[in-house]
Amino acid sequence: MAIRSPVEAALMYAERFAWPVFPCQWQGPARKRPLITGGFREASTQRREIERRWRRWPLALVGLATGRRSGIVVLDVDRKGGINGFDTLDALGAAILPVTPLVHTASGGLHLYFRAPDDEIRNTAGARGRGLGPGLDIRGDGGYAIVPAPGSRYRWDPVCHLRDTPILPLPAWAAPREIVPAGQAKNAPRKPITGLSPYAEAALDGAVRRIIRAGNGEQEATLNGEAFAIGTLAGASAIPADFARRVLVWAAEQMISYDPRRPWRPGEARQKVERAFGHGLRHPRSGGHAA
């Protein structure tokens, strides 16, 4: 059955997916702002309440309360004003988009829909604070997103459509970054005074990124492989061993525990780094800076 009006769309999201929705301004400079005083806090799944609100504003956009209330986190990929979120996705190693429901937005960007984790995921904006980078915003707890409805200029992707595309869990690379206050750097590694060669710095930086972003089921293999590879460089004196070991341990401690029944235990990641790194030290890379 075709959806012919915003209220039909709102009811569909509320009743089929149990998503709490609320009306938003559909025109003018305040477009997308909530039309009710409580905004997303007053989002509802109740048919009578939804019908009452859209009788007052029949053209209203449909706002979705994101985060744990709906079980949905939205990644907003923006492209305007010289900022291109797709370039940031490429830098994060996510240029090939995951197969999860996608919305094409009115401004030419994308919304990627993910299942919200059990832990709170707050909103982020661009590269500020805990943000992922320019042109990427997270809509989680305390936020909302506009969902497609007639007249909204938002539309579900014809291939990755909500009706037949499973919603994936929020991937590690899309989780907001941890903020470490100045002077409380959780023993964050520092570069040695003598500095690193460009090759060594790139190798270590790449290893850290791959460890932190390793997905569910890939973490242990990634950690062992990267620690061993950096160990072979340290064994060839291409990188200071103590510094490299501290960097790898720091990266390992940032890994997400995907399975709450088997979380990473304190010291477990360190032991795995020490074992694999030590093995690499005993098998130094031939030539030190070999490609």
C-alpha cells in the first residue's frame, strides 16, 4: 500500500517499527525544527497522539527520536559548503558503504541507519569534540533525524531500502571518538625525542587505526597481526621497541567489547600485544624499511 501523506508515514514508522516520532517544521528558515515544545523528548508511538498532531500540522516533516528510545543511530554524511563527508568516510576506511538502510537527504547527503548499541551514543557534529571528522554527524541519544515521508524531499535508497535491508549494528569506525582531557591522557603514547622516520610513523599509525577499527570477530586476529608486524620493524631497529609497544597497548585498550558476555578483560589485550610483539622482535624484518 502506497503511503500518500506525512501522517501515514508517521503511523507506519510508529506501528511497524516502534519508532517514536514527532512533527517538525516543513518550510522556511526553521525547517526541520520540532513543532512541539518537548521536541524529540515528546516523540510518540501512539496512534491517537500522532493523528492529533498531524491534524494540526498535516504537512509536517516526520522526526525520529534517535538513540536508545528507537534503537537507531543515524550517521549523517553531509556535502555542502566545501565540506565533503564522503572524503572523511574514505579517510576512515569506509569508502564502500555498509549494506544498511540509506536515506538520500534533501541537501544531497546520506543518512545511514544503524542499530544503537546498549551503551549511550551521544550526538556529534563534524570534527568537533568526539566527532568523526568533517561532514560526518552522529544522531544518537538526545537527538533526532528526519525520516522520509511524502513532500519531505527525503527518500529511501531503492537498493538499501528500509523495507528489505536489515539494519546493521553501529560499526566501530562510526562510534564517536573518546575524549581524553588535557593532562589526563590515559598514559597515551608520546613520540620519542629522536623522532620517527616517515615510514615507521606511517606503519605505526596504520597499525593503530586497524586495531581500533577492527570489527566483531576480527579483533584478536587484527591485534596479533599488527603487533607482530610492528615487532618485526622494532626487531630491525626501524622503530623504538619500547615506544612501539606502548602505542600498541594503548590502541588495544581502545577496542570495543562487542560481546557483553565475553568482554575484553583488563590486561588481556596487553598480554596479547606483548606476546605477538615479542614474537615479531625475534623475527626482525629484513632490511628494516622493506616495503
